[in-house]
Amino acid sequence: MNWKERISIDARICHGKPCIKGTRIWVSLILDLLASGESAEAVVAEYPQITRDDVLACIAYGAEMSRERFVPIPVTSTT
């Protein structure tokens, strides 16, 4: 799947935040819902204007962005 076919960034829509094409649904919203334990099916049920492939495109976009940005995570000792 090519996430670029389903995700758009337009400075005039949602202040340039990445959205699912043809909607004002932020990619970050979908990723937050999935991270909180929602299933793709539940997300699509909550937002019927999107499809499972749109949800997968959000995940693919997030994966691509994680390769581009380093976020330091503190290391804690377990001993």
C-alpha cells in the first residue's frame, strides 16, 4: 500500500496537519485511538467516512515518520 495515496498535507486544511484525504481527520487522531487499544474496525465504525485501508495508511505514515525523527527516551535501570 502506498500511504501517499491516502494521506494529504495542505496548509489550508487543519493547519497543515496530515489528514486522511478528503476528510479533516488527523492521522495523529487515528494513531492515538489505535495506541489506546481501539481496533481498526472500531475506528472505522466511529468514523464511517474512512476505511480500514485509510487506518492502515495512517499506521504506514507513522512508521515512515518514525524513521525520520529521533525522540530520546530515558533509560532506566532495572537493578
